Amino acid sequence: MKIIIIGAGFTGMQLAKRLINGKNDVVLIDNDEETIRHATNRLDCDVVLADGNNLETLEEYGIDKADALVCVTSSDEVNMITCSLVDSVYPNLLKIARVRNYAYYVNTTSAAQKHAGSLSGKHRSLYGIDYMIHPDVEAAEVIVNAIEHGALTDSIAFENSAYELYRMTVEPNCVLDGKKLFEVRSLTEKPVIIAYLERDGETTLPSGATVINGGDCIGVLLCKDDVGEFLQLCGCKEKKLNKIALIGAGRIGTIVADRLINRKKQGIFSRLFGIQKKLTQDFVIVEADEANAKAASERFPGIKVFRADITDENFVREEGIDKFDLVICVTHNHEMNLVAAAYLESFGIENSVALVSSSAFADIARKIGVEVAVPLRDTVVDSIMSHLKGKSVTGIHTVNGGSLEIAEITVSEHSAICGHALKDIAENGKFLVLLVRKAADSSYVIPTGSSELAANDKVVVITTTQDNQHVLEKFGSKE
């Protein structure tokens, strides 16, 4: 694929790196000389000093032959106008815009939903933007998903699947310490796959002969109901979440609270707590800013909102926050989120979720005991990547800042793997098929080596970053 990226900031750089690793043709454009100099020294692609909203410049660098345009400058207006400009001449080009102004995002999304019928068919999408990405919305959804699935560790859920991928730490001298991967299945009757292994800062796809050592982190695919049993094998135990405190009522905190309260009606809190309880007793919001605290009180009249500094020990003790089971730190100060989560865990709170800026800080957060760290910038890149992989790819997830990639793929009828068993198409060290859903079935299952794939089957595949494009093409994704 050929992708033109407008904006060489952090998101543009990370996106370019991921696409280059996938053997894509990338052009990165920015009008800041220092930013371009920085990008030129770090990327093996065309890096251009120019205004990205200039159609002549875009045509000079091949917009007519490109597959996608991604606009991630610091200006929402530039991102949106550039997409609209390009759409007027190249309507069939995929266009993605990052938009930070929540009003733009909400109004555009609402209008698109309201007029979905009239905008279908020959009509173009609003502003010519095929996908509008809002960082706060993307991060909030990841946070809510983590909470919904217990917030005991990083986890990845898959569409219409009872299985999830959990990141677990293997404690020294536990049952798994010293065991080879092929021995794991003899330790439990539950279906399980060890998808990846982290050791000494390196994340790899293991083989059956790989030995698990105490201190390793492993990616475990299994049903949520079986998590407790497998945690015991790792030397850990499943934790109950009876009280939750949300730290920060800014944009992301408000979206998280909205999602949690709305999902309460669907049973999320009864699943977390085991029994149905009053949300007002189990969920509180702490916000230091007076205006944000007032807005949260008005928006959530049934929720207790404290205007306070979460680092104030007297407040934490007096209001019993130290007795809570989970804290969600989502203020706009990402470094403070990391510090606050670790600080509150020092009081005895066993579970924490922290919004951080990038995967580098997420790694630091895990090392100081924060259970779940959500990197805002990497979440945005993941979302953009999922839209760039083609119509057959319905989801993209990264492991440890992109060292490995997980894709949800629909097998193409033109793929050479159709009719073949997994053992016959295997490429050790390059990819592993985690889940398969047959076209006629409604749920995923963990496959065996003799499982055969057919057109329109859905698969979940984990692959190395350098092999991701090869793997996607292998399963038929060539859009």
C-alpha cells in the first residue's frame, strides 16, 4: 500500500514506523523544518518539508496513486479541510483524520448516524472523511474495556468471542516456573494458548519447547471464566472489584464515567461485583479542578463527586479511598496519573488503571506495580492501523508498543490457504493462529493443527511486526 501521512508529530512518526515495518510505501509531510529533520534521521521513507494541505504538493508526491491519506497534524481544521480538499478530486481514496475537538467529533458522528440512509450509496461521507479518530474516545473505550474485564492485567477482547488475551506475570517457584509450553495443557483441562512471552525486555512468539521462567510475562488466551484458575498456576489470584474510584473528570474521565454508567444497565457492574449493588455506593469521582468537579456533579447527579487532590493523604484516609479495590487515574496530566496510581497502591489498593502518554511510560507503569496502563498515543495509532489494513481486517491490536501485532481477519475466497489445515500453512516464529470462527458458526474456538480454513472464516492471528503484511496477504488481505 501507499500511504501519505500529513503531520510528523509523535502519532505521525509512530504510524509511519509501523507502516514501514509492514513493507508499505510511506510519504510523510510536515511544514516544520525541525520536525522534518528529526523524522528524516529516523525513518526510511520519503519525508517532505511542505504544506500538506496543498493539492499540488500532494499530487507531486503521488496522491493519485496512493491508497490512503492520514491527516494527524496538530490542527483539527487542517486535518478536516485537507481530507475535504482531496476528496473533491480523489473521492475513492481512503481518508482518515485525527480530530481533538470533541464538538467536531460528536456533531459529525451524530449527523452521520442521523442521516446514515441518505449518506449511503453514491453520497460521500461528511467532510470527505472516511474515519474520524478522536484520541479521548479511543482511550476511554480501551479503559472501559479493561475495567469490564476485571482490570487485573492488560487484556485484549475480540469481537463476538468468549476468549480474551491476558498479560500475566509468572511468579518464581509457581507451578509454571520451569515448564515447557507443551506441558501447560497437561496442567489444566481448560482450553488455553500461550501467545507470546516477554523476557529481558524482548517480546517473542514462543514454540512448544520454550521454557517458562519465573519473572517472565506471558500472553495467555483463555475464557474469562477460567482466568482465576490460570492465575493460580502463575502464582497469583483473581481479585474482586467492589469499589471503584475515578480520578479525573476531564474529557476522558467524563467519557469513561458515561460508558460505565450506561453499561451498568447492561449488567457490567453486577458482573464485576458478583451481585447488583447501588452504583452510588461503589463508584466515586475525585477531581481537583472546581469547574470540572461541578460539571461532573451536574452530569452525574447520582454519583458522589469529591473536589479534592488525590495526593492529599488526609483526604484519602478520611473518605476511605484507601479501602477501594480499583482506582482509575485519567487526568490530563499523564505523569501524575502514573504517580497517583502507584501512590494509591502504596495505601493497599490492589488494582489500578493509569492513562499514560505512550508505550514507554506504560512499560514504566507496569514495572512500578500499575496493573493496567493505557498509552493514549499508541491507542490512536492502533485505531488508525485497523482502518488501513483493508476491509477484511476488522481489528488491530499491538503488544508492548508494537513489537507484536494481533489482527482479526476474514479469510478471502482468493486466499491460497483455503482448504488447508493450519499445520500445513504454519510458519514458526512468524505467526500463530489463536482463534477461528467458521463462517456458519457464531462463536470463536481455539483451533488445532488439523483445523481447516475456508473462505469467510474469521481468524485471530498474532504476528511479528516485520511479518504482518506477509501474514495479512497470506490470509487474503490485499486491499
